[in-house]
Amino acid sequence: MVTAYDPTNNRIEARGPIRPSSESLTHGMVYDQSNDIRVILHVHSPDIWLAAARLSLPVTAASVAYGTPAMTLEVERLFRETDVREQGIFSMGGHEDGIVAFGKTADEAGSCLTRALSLCLDKN
């Protein structure tokens, strides 16, 4: 369980038998954007990822590597400059197939994913 994160110093504090994900910094930044965000689903979907622009999904810069402090700044930028908060989903431009959905509940976050996938497949 991640108990704290510090993107400035690229540091994660955690407890338990399993090492934290390399995406813990990114997830921490998403959680910090709103107390209403209680669930994050990070999936790998080539269909959604390839269609992100067509679906008007917010996308992090392709030059920014996943699992880095720079990605936390990109997430923060998406929340500041795009409608990611309303969409509940974004594509990780520099993380092939990486999609992040979030919400108050697992159902809400999952609905963002299934809606995006449905739209993606409908447009093929």
C-alpha cells in the first residue's frame, strides 16, 4: 500500500509485501486532483490508445516517459488545461497502449473505459 509519494524527489513510501507499481507517482497525482477520485484503473488498450485523438481524449505528451516525475507534471497539466476531469479518462502518449480511467467508484471508472472502447470500435 502506497502511503506517500514525492514526485519532486522521485520517492514512494509504501508498506506491505509487494513493491509499489512504477506508476505510483502518476496515480498519486491523479488522486491529488480531487477528493472525489477514489478509484484509478490503469489498463493497456491498443484500441483506445490508437483512437485517442479521434475520440478527443486528453493525451499526455509522447515525449514524457511513464513512471517518472515528469509524468506527474503532465497529469497535472491535463487537469489544468483539458476536460480530463469531466471525461474521467486519458491516454498516456509515451506509454504504448496505456490508458488511465478514474472516478468515485470502480463502476464509474470502468464505465469510462467501456464507453471509450465502445466508441472506438463503433468508429472503425
